[in-house]
Amino acid sequence: MSTVWLIPAFPLAGALVNMVFGRVIGRSAHWIAVPALVASFLGSCVVFARVWSGQAFTTTLFTWIVAADFETTVVALVDPLTGVMLLVVTGVGMLIHVYSIGYMHDDPGYARFFAYLNLFVFSMTMLVLAGNFLLLYVFWEAVGLCSYLLIGFWYTRDSAAQAGKKAFIVNRVGDFGFGLAIMWIWIAFGTLDYVAVFKGAETLAPATATGIALLLFMGACGKSAQVPLHVWLPDAMEGPTPVSALIHAATMVTAGVYMVARSHALFERSTVALDVVLWVGVITAVFAATIGLVQTDIKRVLAYSTVSQLGYMFAALGLGAYTAGIFHLVTHAFFKALLFLGAGSVIHGLHGEQDLRKMGALAPRMRVTAMTMTIGALGLVGFPGLAGFFSKDEILAAAFFGSRAAWALLLAGAFMTAFYTFRLIFLAFFTGPRMSKDVAHHAHESPRVMTWPLIALAALTVVAGAAVGIPSEHGTPFARFLSPVLPVHEGEHGGAAGVMLLVLSVIVVAAGILLAWFMYMAAPVKAETIGQPRTVLVRLLLNAWYVDWLYDRAIVRPLYALSVFLARVFDLGVIDGLVNGLGRAVVWWSAGLRRLQTGYVVNYALTMLAGAVIFVAYFLAR
Amino acid sequence: MSLPPIGLLTVVTFLPAVGALLILLLVPRRHEEALRWGGLVVSLATFAASVPLWTGFDAGDADMQFEELLRWMPGLGVGYHVGVDGISVLLVLLTTFLMPVALASAWHAIEDRTKEFVIAMLLLEAGMVGVFVSLDLFLFFVFWEAMLIPMYFVIGVWGGANRVYAAVKFVLYTMVGSALMLVAILALYYQHGAATGTYTFDLPTLTRYVLAPGLAQNLMFVAFALAFAIKVPLFPFHTWLPDAHVEAPTAGSVILAGVLLKMGTYGFLRFCLPLFPDASVDFGPWVYALAVIGIVYGAFVSTVQPDLKKLVAYSSVSHLGFVMLGLFTLTPQGLVGGVIQMVNHGLSTGALFLMVGMIYERRHTRLISEFGGLWAVIPGFSALLLIVCLSSLGLPGLNGFVGEFLILVGTFSVNKWLAAAATTGIIFAAVYLLWMYQRVAFGEIRHEANRRLADLTPREWAVLVPVVVLIVWIGVYPKAFTAKTEASVLALIAQVESKAAVARAPLPWWASR
């Protein structure tokens, strides 16, 4: 048995211990959960060192489902892409576990929280280790379960329970496609193993490739909250903030990006599929950014931002710029986790307040949070030198050379990103204050156990881009590292045009920040004027383009009405009515026939005589 | 005269009946505890006796094993012929496993006429095992009918308010199907006799006989199929099921859902497919259609049920739709999946009924609207209920996924649109189960009576934990179970394919490749 399996084994063991003995362990739950993550992270480092030079290996645990020629195993495929994903999941996961010690400090479900969090890291590491499609699907659903449990962590709130259920069901809609894709892959290739499938993809019929790729992408749209299956992610903010950072920003929601990048051999066989990926990504990137412009809940701004940034990653994949997509996945994990944890720190400092309208001027009171979060914001908008600058501009460059229309829209998205991000920073930390004196008085910086993870993530946001993201003639160091797995298309970032693009995007970002400055910093803003539906457009954006409303009216209510009709009218009235009617008819007939049994011998004799007469008459007449 | 040696299968089949007789004769009715322990010990002994069937079963051998053949009524061609293959051995084990669970669950729920209850349950077990091991049509029919009587009493005596209506409906509905099946059995008996000169009810002999395709085979298929379809129940023959479940006591529901329904799907597998291969293939598209309608319809109707037990009952229609679909794909994946899904449904739905029963014993209501916020009061119950719901909605890693996925793979290889239609079931299952769970376990406590609920007792843990262990075991390592089945399934498919005539009418679009 390979040591690779220790990476998921530690968090699994941690989860089981805290689940079974949670009541005894109580406040000490982090002494189980955090060391499990540290061990898992160290294991990931060891594995990363093994794939450093680019080679890959597989290791099989046991044979799982067998039925004649259908056979799947629990197998891990470890290559550079796996290595990168493992480091992100366990590294960011470890920081968020530490942060949670402070954030969840007073929660009565402390042990349960760490049990779920460990269970998630187990599932997520298994997801990226999986060496075949079925195993990917298994842990794809498992992370969905953890998401369900953690969104509904504060289960006495109806809104939290509702949001958890919604997330699971919307994801199942995506998994409907993913599941069918897996069946189709098996029919087409006779195996579900990555290596064999990707090798066989070269000779796959384009129509089959299109079908499989689009169904796979349907699953990705569910997990990674792409239009039209994005509706669950904003609601998922009902979960505790560390969950939003780990699951709904840094790791789980990027599983769709990982899956498409991993299966690029299938997508490349179909230009239709790649175009769909590109345009769903572009539309989501812009669509979600528009909604982020007006949100008043600090976490919802970040949630729509996450949806939008995932759109950028898919756009990159659709353009064939796989390493750019994965690079943005990594940098986004750093700065978006940082932003969420920072938001959590603000919420913690304000005793649960999430409304930007009731914040303001927190910078002097929460210096570390304000500083680190501003770094995160600069990382997100793509400030030159920070992580997002390199990753986002790589995507924009790929779009410029791939599709001008996509490039223009993504650039507009970058402008909106800069605006909503700094709107958030200004409203939370600089203008104001708009909260009550009492709240302002009690506002405080978070404890060190929460601020240190912020500092670590801020450091990563600063260095990650420059360390591995500076392009040379043969692509970035990051792309070269992943080149055994993900093909690099040469000549995308050519010379003068590339520099022009960089300058242009920096100008656009600066313009977005400046606009936010003018709207929220230049003159003091009143709380009442923020997030008011003053125009039709703002009303539309505040209601997230009425997509939830539309789904409710067009899908949920009609199906519910149909179910009620089937249950009350059709099943009880028609089907059971027929059955009982048949029964009654028999009783009625029997009651009629019973009258023949009069008990009078004369009657019987007469009947017999009549019968005999008819019988004889029949034979005579023949 | 020397008695023939008694085989293991005979022991497993008749041990519960012998136990019932001993309890009848030896334990006075006022000693309720002794009666309960007696029933439990007999059912546990039966389970223990059935374990060697499992451990001693040769997975590589597709033939019947532990076979016993005695002459019974040689003049009529009736024999006492029993045996198990890789399919029926699983169902026998499922039966012997669930019976002690059901009896233990009824410890405090049944306090009236305990003696009769224990005896009825044990006789029921004997009848059910008999159905699964019979290799003689006459013997099979005897067990099939005999098992109705104790079930009738379990529903009709220990049931709810409307129990007599439900019990009569259950028995009459089943009998209509059985009567037609009896006619078909006799028709097959005479046709085989006339053609070969051997008049026999022996199943292996009859299976070797190639029945000409055509009207006679179709009629016999329909007669058998109707009897089994009612039992499964296949849409639209399902309306007896919600009534029977709602009225039956918990233990009765567990056995009804866990084992009795499997007699229908097993019947298709053991009789319809091998005896009437041409008709099975020709009628396949219609079975697909009804199965897929059942999957979706059962889920929809479940969603809006206000009563927990009705919700679970309708979910059976959906789950059994998957099983039927798998069996009639006639692919190794569909059949293996179908067989394992029979076991899965027995465990998951059995556990759901057990837990509904437990909460009913506490609150004397099954209305979902009466609950809410239970996690805060009874976390142990709520956690197990979640695991069981997840198993039922086919979460990977738990048992339900393995069966459903194999069935869908088999279906996909027949027709992708059919598979797509069936796969929608995984979405709707999440809808009705998670919505139910949300209303029961999450939210604020809305009813004062729920604040004082007691969490699971040690006895209840003992009832549920073995089931949950199997739910996880099959989910994580299904090979332990599917390996026993595979050879028999492959042999069955080969048999059907070799017997079915080559030329046939084109299939409708939803059933052709």
C-alpha cells in the first residue's frame, strides 16, 4: 500500500474520532482535527516532491465494483496536477482549520464542525487522487455531502437547512449529466480509467466526444456554480465563514475546473464542447460580476465574485489555456480564502454583523484584518505583481488571441471585479462608521489564531504569482511544471501585443477602483443609499436577475403541483379507484348471482329442465 | 424405512416453523418476555444456520448448490426440490438477517397477543425462505400462497385503524395474480408433458424445455408477470402497497418491504426470464416503460406525502422500478445491479421503516408536520436517519449507489435515452428524502411534545447498527456480495439468449440500441 493513501487517511481518522467521541472530546476537537491536517499536508509535500520532475504513478487499493466486464478499482493517479491540487487543498485547508479554532470557539457544535471539516478534506483529497471517473464521481458526491452538512451546520435556522438542501439538489442536477457521461465513457471505451480513456480519446468519434464532454461539463457546472446551475452558491453562504472560504471558494467549487482540465483529452475532440465551456464561462464571469456590484451582504459579494472567477477559469479551459485556468484556480484559492477569512474576522469582530451598510471605518480597530484583506482585494483585482495579476492576465491574453468577443467581455468583468471588490473594502474598513455606537465600541481585532492564517494567505497572495507565474518564451514555470499533464499551446503571449494587453487591463482595473473611490470614499455615504433599488437595473441586480424567482415559477411550483395532482387525484382517484372499482364490481356481480341460489328444489329443477331443453334444441337445430 | 438425511436448506427453511411449533406448545401466553426471547432466539438460530450457505457457497459455480431432491407426489411429477444459486442465496440471507431485526424492533410495539405474533412471524419466515429455495413449481406455489396467511394476520390483527381493509386488499390483490399464475403453471405442465412425455413441475427440467415462441408463451408470460408485477409492485399495480404499509405494524412493514416485495422481482428472474425468454424479450420494452414511469412517478408521489410511512412506501415503487429495469436489460451489469439492489432496498427501506416505527412509538404520529428540529433533541436518531436516507438516495460509498449505478450502466448499454430517463430518478430521490429530512430533523422545535423525546435505547441501537454496518459494507466493498452472484447471472443470461429465437420484431425507439 502506497503512502499516498495516508494523505486522505489522516483526516478520515480525525473525522471518525470526532464523530464518535465528539461529546467526550468537545472543546478539544481541534487537537484531533488540526494535527490530522498537518499530517495530511506534510504527506502532500512528500508526494509533491515525488512528482517534481514530472513523472506520474498510479497505486491501487482494492477492486471496488465488478460485474462481468465492468470493473472499477479504488486507484490513485498521482501526477503534477494531482500534486498541485493536493497542496492547495491540504495547505489552505490547514490554515482554515487553524482559523476555525478561533472562529468557532463558542459554538456548541464545535466537535461536529471539525468532524465535518476533516471529512471534507478526506473527500476532497480523494477526489483529486482518484484515478478513474467513477471514483471521481464518488468523492464528487462526497464533497457535496460535506457541503450539505456544513451549509446546514446551524441547522435550527430554516434558511440554513433550506440552503443545504438546495445545494445538494442543484448539484444532483449536474450529477445527472456527470453520471450519464460516465456510463457513456464506459460504453465507448470499455473502461473508466483515466489513462486508458485519455489514450483512447484520440480515436473517439467527434459526435460521441461532444456528447460525453457536454455531459461531463454539466456536472462541472453544478459543482462549480456556473450558469444556469449557479443558484446554490450564494445561498451556501448560510454556512459558517470558514466553510465558505474552504469549500465554497478555495477548493470544492473548483472541482469542476479540475475535472474539465483533467479530461481535456475528451474536450479537445469536440470544438462544440470547448466553445460551450468558453461561453458558459464568459457569460458566468460577467453575469455574476454584475450581481456582485450591488450586494450589501459582505459574504454575498464574495460569493458572486467566486462564481464570476470560476467563470474566468472555465473560459481559460474553453480556450485551451488549461494551465492558465489551473493557475488561476491556485491563486484564487489563496486570495479568495483570504478575503472570506477576512470577512469572517470582520463578522467575528462585529458579533455576527454581515451587512456592509452597518460597517465602516474598521481599519483602525482591525489593523491586521484590514491590511491582509486589502492585499487579498488587490490580488483579486489583479494589481501588478500580485498573484491575480499573473493568472488573470494570462486568461485575458489567451482570450485576446482566441476570441475577441470573449476578451472584451472578460475585460468588462475585470472592471466590475475591481469596482465591487474595492466597494467592499471601502465600505467595510474606510468610510463611515455606520454602525451603532455600542457595536463600534465593541468592535475588536480577532485573536491571533485567526489573524495568522490571514497573514500566511496574504503572503501567498503576494509571492505566488511572481514565484511561478512570470512567463518566458516557453510559458510560465507553472505551465512547464504541468506540461506532462496539460498541453501548453505555444506562442500565445507574444511580444508587444502582450505588453499592450497588460497595460490595458491595469488601466481598466485602476478605473474600476477609482469609480468605487468616487462613489463611496470621495463623499461620505449614508447607509440608506447603499443597495437601494433606485433604478430598474439595480432592482434587477439586487434580485440576481430573478433567476431564483424564475426557477421557482417555471420548475419548482409546476412540479410540486404535478406531484400533488398525481398523489391525490391520479393515484388515489384513478389507479386505486379502478382497483377498488373492480373489487366492487365483483362483489356486485356476486350479490346478483347469489339470488339464483334460492334453496328451493323446484327452482333448481326448473332451471335444469330449461337448460336441458336449450341443450337438446341446440343439437337438434345443428 | 430410513429417513433421508436432512439438508442445510431444509433446516433453514423449516427451523422457524419448528420453532413456532415449539413456542406454540411450550411457552404459555402470559410469559410475554419468554415469547419474545423465544422468537428472537429461533430467528437468530435460523440466521446462524443460514450463514454456512453463504460461507460454503462456491462463487465460481453457476449451478444450484445445497440441492435436495426428494420424491413427494411422484404420480403428479411433484418433487421436494430445493437449492440456491448466487441469486437466491443472497435473498435467503436477507430474509434470515431481517427477521431477528424485525422481531427485536417489535419488542414493545407488540404487546397484544404476543404469542400469535411471534408464531405468525416465524411461519412467515419459513414461507419466504421456501419461496426463494423452491426448485419445483408446485412447491414454490405452495410456499407462495402459504406465506400470505401469516402476513394477512400480521397486518389484519396487529395493524392500524384501517387494518382489515388493507389486509384484505393485500391478500385479494395478490390472489388475483396467483390464480392466473396457477393457470399458467398448469398450462406449462401440460404442454411440457404432452411434448416430452414427462409430466413434471421440476423447474430445472422445465427450464431446459424450449417453449415455442408465440401466443401460448406470451399468455403464460403475462400470467406469471402479472402475479409478480403485483408483488413487486410495478406501476400501476402498486396501490395495495401504501395501504398495507401504513396499516401494518413496523415489523410487518420491514418484512413486507424488505423481503416480500423481492419475491416479485425474484419471480421475474427465476421464472419469467428463463421459462419464457422470447416473451421476456418481446415484452421487455413495456417493462422498461413501466419501470421508468414507476421510478419517476413513485418519487413524485413520495415528495408530497404528509405521512412518513406513506412516503417510504411510495419510495419503494421508485426503487423497485430500478430493480425491474436492471433485470430486463438482460445485461450482466443490469442483472448484477438488480440483484444487489434487491438486497439494498431491503436494508435501506427496512431501516427507514424501523426508524419511522421508533419515532412513532415515541410520538404516536407519523405526520412529518408534527416533527422538526429533532437533531437538537435526539442526535443519535437523527444521525442514523441521515445515513439511511443517504443510502436510500444512492449516495456513493453507501449501498444504494452500487446497485443503481450498475443498473443504469446496463440500461445505458441498451438505450441511452432510457438510461437518461431513469437517471432523473437520482435527482428526485434527493428531493423527497432531503426535504423530508429537513422537515423532520432541522429547523426549530415546533411542537412541545418533541422537546422531551428520548434518544435511541440500547435495544434500538442493537436493531439498527447491524443494518447500517451492512449499508456501509456493501457500499465500500460490494465485491463481497456481487462476486457470489455473477456466475449465476451470466449463466442466466446465456440461457435466455440461447433459448430466445433469433428473428424478432423491431423494438420501439426507447428500447433499441
